[in-house]
Amino acid sequence: MRVLIAATPGIGHVFPTVPLAWALRLAGHEVLVATGGDALAVKDAGLAVYDVCPGTDAVKLAMETFGAHPELAAEWGTTDRSDFEANQRFYGRLMSHQTDLVDRYVRVAEDWRPDLVVHSALSAPGLIAAARVGVPAVEHGYGVFRSRQYTERVRHWNAELFDRYGVDLPERREAIDVAPLSLVDGVASGWSMRYLPYNGGCVLPDWLGDDTGRPRIAVTLGTTAPAFDGLGQLDRVLELAPDVDAEFVLALGDVDTGKLGPLADNVRLVDWVPMNLLLRSSAGLIHHGGSGTTLAALDAGVPQILMPDEGDRHVNAAAVADRGAGLSVDSSRLAKESIDALLHDGALRAAAGEVQAEMRSMPAPSTLVPRLEELAGE
């Protein structure tokens, strides 16, 4: 069969689909990924990719839309970004002005004629593309947030888009859930599947194996947060770092770090490195609460400090904290005691190890291939 993976243009949405894409390819099926921006890096996983926003990315598209529609920019400035539904309603209005992007998702579906569309959670373009060609749609989760419950509201939040293409929600819909059940009240939102971190390939940097005689703390803000909000979340981390007996590794990717100023001797600023590899040599992780980063730390059995600022990042942080595998902290109120707990609290480390074992017992991506074949009518 042919499977179209319609992923939101962002690494955090497309990279979690790579293990399933591999499983499908190994079973003999064709896979095409439709995405854009920095998510085009998924081509390095050996997958064919269709660019839905050539020459730009999701952040630039948003800024261009704000420039053309100042009322949207003003609304974004007043939106409560900790309110998930308020965010999603806003994104629906934003995307209604990005019809070229949605057209490309629809066009590739109509041209390629897939038997099945796997789409990012809460993705109106993926649902619309599946409906246009009359095939089942499968939502691919990327975190602990219960997104499936919002599918009907995605139709409402993006009503202008669905009406523009003359479709409703696809009749046959399923979901793949990668959340460890102990973080979500023990109930799967669809078909459970083990989360296997994919962060791209690399030539291992020499410093990764260095033993500085100190525990290592990885620090990241993901790929999207710095583009919208800068690096201000790191201010308190960098202020506290000199007083902590640890090496802090700032893995910030391709962002302007010039405003960070002088760094303490125990702070190492590095180029991009796959998070799953960095976590192998890390005692803990401090981050923004992004889903991929959260699950990568859990898969590594590493305790974490999450500093959420909006939307589902608050859900991730609360779930990890409630499970006892990490701490949820306002970035401006981060205290040395929290970082000390990251390094020395045995209960945090034990809980992280329990979740790691749980995740490794979840069904492998290959076990879902027969279900997808049956759904597609193969």
C-alpha cells in the first residue's frame, strides 16, 4: 500500500513518525512524507519527502501572516498561551490565511493517491487531505497530550478550511498513542506504540565522550521555542550554573546565541547533537517541556526539569511531575535546589527508570503494520 505521512512543518512533529515509516518500508509498503521547513531533515532517514512550504518554514509563514494581518498579530499578543484550546482556536484562524500550505497537502494526496494518511495530531491539513481522497486517517501522537479527544473540535476550529475544500472529517479514523500509560491515567488514546527517539544521524563529536569528572546536565529549548521566544528561559539556568558542581551542555541547535553573553567555565555551548545520544552521558535534562524532548528523557531513564511556557508543554510537565520522574518549574523561579534534586534525588531517578522500562515494554512500531494494512483494506 501507499502511505502518506502528512506532518506539520516542524521537527517535533515529523521525527516521531520515522520509526513507523521504517516499519512500513520494511514490510514492503511505499511511504511519502509531506512536510516542510526544518522538518525536511527527515529525508536523512532515507524517506521520500514532499515540501509543502518551499523556501520558508512554519515560523516564517506565521510572521508573514502576522505582517499581512496585523489583527492576528495583536490577537496572538493577547492570547493566553497556557490555555490549550485558546491556542488551537487561534492556530485555526491563522491557518485559514495559509491556504497555499494546505493546498500543497491536498495536491500531493490527490496526485499520489495514498491508501492511508498518517497525520500529525490536531492537523487540519492531514485530515482534509485524507477526506479529499477518501481514505482512512490515522493520527500519530507525539507526546502525552490527549489530542484525539479534540478531533471534532479541529473541524470546528478550522471550519473555513474544511468548507473551502468541501469536505468533512474522514469517515474512518484511528490514532497511534506513544504516551507511557502511567503518565496518562493508564488509558491509551488509540493504539499504543513504543516511542523510539529519532533525532537524525551525526558523526559523534569528540567531546561527547569526555569525562570532566563532573555529572553532565543537558539543556535545550527544542527547535521551535527559540524562534518565537528567544533564549530568555535560559537566564536563570546560566545564572545558577557556576554554583553547581556539574557540566552544563547547551544544545540549542541553529539559533543565534550571541545574546547569551559570557558563559561560566562549566557551561559548554555545542552545535546540534541528537538528544538521545547526548542523554546517554547525561545525569539530567533541563528543557522547555516539548513533547519530543520529554519522551526522549523518559526513554533514556533520565530525570528532568521542565520549564513549560505554553499549550501542551504544561501538560507534559504536569504529567512528568505527577509521575515523580521530574520537576515542573517556572523558568524565572528555577532554584539551585531543583538542579541539586536533578542530580541527587534518588526517587526522581528511580521513577524515571520505571517509566523507561514501561516504554520499552510497549508494542513496537512493526506490530502496528498489520492493523494499518487492515484499516486500508489491504
